[in-house]
Amino acid sequence: MESDSNYGGSSSSRIQNLVEDLGDESFETRNEALMTLKAMLPHSEVSISNNLVEIIAEHGDNEAGSSTSFINKGAIELFQSMSELGLEPLVNDLLRNGDEYARRVATDALGRTGRMAVLPYLMECMNDDDMYVRWQAAKGLGRFAGSSDARDALVNSMDDSKPYVRKRVARSLEVFGGAGPVDEKVKGPMEKDGKGDIDGDGIPDSKDEKPRKAKKKKGKSKEDDLARIADKKESIDFKTLGTASEDDKDDLKNIKGIGPFLEQKLNALGIYTYKQISNMTPELEDQVNEAIEFFPGRIKRDNWVKQAKDLK
């Protein structure tokens, strides 16, 4: 599934830009990014997964309508289309090392897949300190009506200290009605006899100090991307744009369409201020667009020049 055979610097930058665009306030931008990432999944699944995990781990609470909530929503939809290899960063990074907000997203995403391979992790999440993680785990376990393990995990949580969780547990148990679930164990790449053994060493991942990390081909680092972009300064008409330095730096992230990594790329190119961006001509927009390896016409479409003039 994951080949990343063409996973070079420009592809890396493109994926990072697309992931950031999942949090854009414009529905059209978010939807375009989501559709593009879905189309890239067959060849860049692990790369997309790792970028999603990284941005989720960096964000905190996700108030409705916020950039974080948009990113989380898009990420959860993408994770549902991934193979078990693409889901591994959710287990290895977000569940094991993430804060409560990251663990909530990871648990929600795993639960929505409905795959037997994730069942051990949902069961483990029923013991999480955060009640919202437990709620998401209980919701996810409701998708495993054919598993006695899922049923037992829910039954054992009927006395959860939080009424909010107990109600979700009771609701999920409703799908186990009738004659009751069958006793079923399914082996898969992420588990061994239902014990959640990613690396197949016989140690359940909940007790394994070194679970397998998803393998990926070594690609260009962020530093390589920025160095490559810095080499393109000569292609920019700075006589018209104007020059600036780190000391003059404005917060370019205040411009819609510019995220943290894109700001770093602009800085690497020598663009630090609203004034410089406000000086862009249509020709300069194309020059900068190409230099930072952004989508063709995107600077013009997001109207950076007008926004920069308003912010000066």
C-alpha cells in the first residue's frame, strides 16, 4: 500500500500544506485538501498519517468551528480509509504519548474503522484517565457486536465513575442483544490472538516498551525543504518586493492561507513582512508561488496582497 516511491521534497511540502489546509476557515479549501489527500493515500499513506499525527499532537482543545476541529474532522475521515500500516502512528504516537485531546481523536478514529485489528486498543482505552477517551472507546466497541471481548470490556465498565461514560456503555451494549455475541478472535497485521501485538514479538503492545514503528522511506527533512527554497531567492524580484530580515518579522500566519510551515518557507525565501507581501505584483505572486512550491495560483486566490495591506 505505502510506497512513497516519489516521496521527495516537493511531495513532502505538498502533503504538509494540504494537512494544514484541512484547518482552513474556507470550506472549499478544506474540501479540496481532503479530496486531494484521499487521492494520494494509495501511494503516500504513511506519509499522510505521520503528518496528520504530528499536527494533531501539536494542537489542543478543539472548540467547534475552530481550525483544530476542522483538522481533526478531516483527519478522522482520512484514517478511516487507511490500512493498518497507516493506523500505526495513532497507536504508537497519539495513544501512547499524546495528551488527552490527542488521545480522544485517536480513539475516535480507531473506533470508526470497525476493524478487528484495533479492538485491543479500544479495550485498553476503556481504562484511560480521561472520561472522553473512555466515552469514545465505548462508542467504538459498539461496532464489534460479534466479539465477546468487546462485550466483556463494556460490561466491565458499566460501573464507570462518570455517568456520561456509563450511558455510552449502556447504549453500545444494546447492539449485543439477542443470543449474544460469538467468541471470536481474529488475527491480523496489528495483533496476535487479539493481544494487540504490532511487532509480533509475543509482547502485548500495552506492555511492550518498543512496539514497531511504521517503516517509511527516508525522505527530505523540513530543513532540506527550507534550504532548497532559500536557494531560489535569485528568482524573486526583491527590488519590487522589498527586502527585510528576521528582525523585521511580522506574524505572517495572520494572513489566511499561511500556516506555520508555509511561514517558515516564506522566511527562508526572504519574505518576513506584511509590507513585502503587499508589494506583490501578479508576476511576483507567480514567482513566490513557484519558489515555495505552493499550489499554482493559490496566493492570488487567497488574496494575500489585500490581506497584507489591511494588516500593515
